[in-house]
Amino acid sequence: MTAPVFNIVLLNPQIPNNTGNIGRTAMATGCRLHIIHPIAFDMDEKAVRRAGLDYWHLLDVREHESWEAFLEQENPDQLWLFTTKTNRTLWDAEFSKGDYLLFGSEQHGVPKEVHDFIGVDGSLTLPMVNDARSLNLATAVCAAVYEGIRQLSGS
């Protein structure tokens, strides 16, 4: 298997449709999807089929039992946290092939320990106007991945 363009990391996802849409984005862009447990839905083969994710077998996906297990198994060189709790935008980052793009759960984001682990230099936001609370998780992932691909292409 070739090296992924990016590693999309979902920490404790809660909505199966978001995870499915993110999986489609990962497959379509040559990214690897990492899903960190616990998650709020079933991902066995029957559940994936029932959700209509007929492309799931084409996806490069890895599941991790916990945040600690993810760090131990992957040992990421560059981990970018996408959060609403920073003023640094994704346009301030210089993405490299293979970077890890981390997104928290739809309801809770990521725990304080993860924010502290990554720090302000690794935290990015997608700018929003009109005091929008947040973007849909699948939308945010897609925007971040395509900005990274734009940077990698030199455009």
C-alpha cells in the first residue's frame, strides 16, 4: 500500500453518517482514516453494509482502542488539531505529505489533555463568520484535506 497523502484522525466519532462521509473523502483523496475508540456506533461488516458504505472495503482505515494506543502505534511526526479553540487558521499551517489531521467528536471536541499535548502551534481552525459555532465534522475534514492537497500541489 502506498503512503497516504494525509492521515485523517477521528477521536471518538459519534455520528456514523459523518464517519461514512469522511471515509469517502479519505478514499477519494488517497488519505488513510484512523478511528480512535470509543465510538458511538457499530462498525462491523453488517453495520457498514446496512449504512450503504459499499466503498468501505476500498478504504485504508485503521482503528485504535484509545488515544494512547494511537500515539503508540502511529508515533505521528506532525499532528494538526482542528478546533474552534484557536485563532490560528489552516492557512497558517504548512502541510506535508503524511501529516496527521486530528478532529474531535461532534459533541465534545477533544479533551483538554489532547489540546495540551498538541499545543497552540499544532492547533488550527477553519475561519467562520457570523459567530457560527462550528462546521459539520465531515465538511471540516473535507475542507482541511483539500487545503492540504492544494498546498502539496504548489497552487
